[in-house]
Amino acid sequence: MKRNYIFAFWGLMDLGFLLACTYWGLKIALNIPQENLALLIWVSTGGGNKIVIATLLGFLLLCASILVSMIMLFVQHRFASLLGYIQVPFRLIMLTPSLPFIPWLISLIELKNMAIALSLLVASEILKVASLWWVGKSKRKPISENI
């Protein structure tokens, strides 16, 4: 497979994730009951748990890096693979698979086994890293050619 196809595929997957986040964010924002609104105000004024605030900030930073990664993948920037590698631990911590259809698939088949769901998350990250590494490896010359 060619580098541009792999980069385009992962760029589309990042775009799909960002579109899903935007959809769910707007859906939640437009349907906030009054008690949830009061909770959000309480959290935003410093009354919330620091872990909740850190998680929200971490997720926003991950979304921002996914936006940058999407752009870099579409323009085939040379550091796009590196950013994809850096995102892996954060995606695993935030339970955000590189294949954005996995959460939808899990809910569609009503999967209740957390081990299988986490295995799908890890598998999606392995697939992304392996494909980006493979594309980068095919571009590099063997050491014997450099001598």
C-alpha cells in the first residue's frame, strides 16, 4: 500500500472522530437539563473535583492534537507519523480508539465484556502504529545502502 493511502485513511479516521465529538458535544449542549447545568457551573467555578477538570482538559488537548494530526496526515507531513505515535498513550488513557467506529460498533452489538472492548481499543492502536511504522520503514533505506 502506498503512503498517501495510509495517511489518507488515518486522516479520515481522525476526521470521523472529530465529527463524532462535535455531534455528541452539540447534542449534549443543546439538551442539558437544569441540574446538569448547575453541576457544570459548579465545576467551572472551581467547586469540582480536580480529577474531573484534569480529565476534561486532557480530552480537549487530545482533540486538539487529533485535529493537528488529521491536517498533518492529509498533507502528508513528515512528522505526522511521530504525532500518531505520541498520541497512543493518551488515546489509551482516554479510551479513544483510532478507529472511531469501534464505540458505535460496541454499542450496536451491545457488548458487555470490558476485556473485549479494551482489546479492540488496543488493537486499533497497534494497527495504526504498525501501519504508520511500515509506511515509514518502506521509505527509509537499509543501513547497507548508506555505507
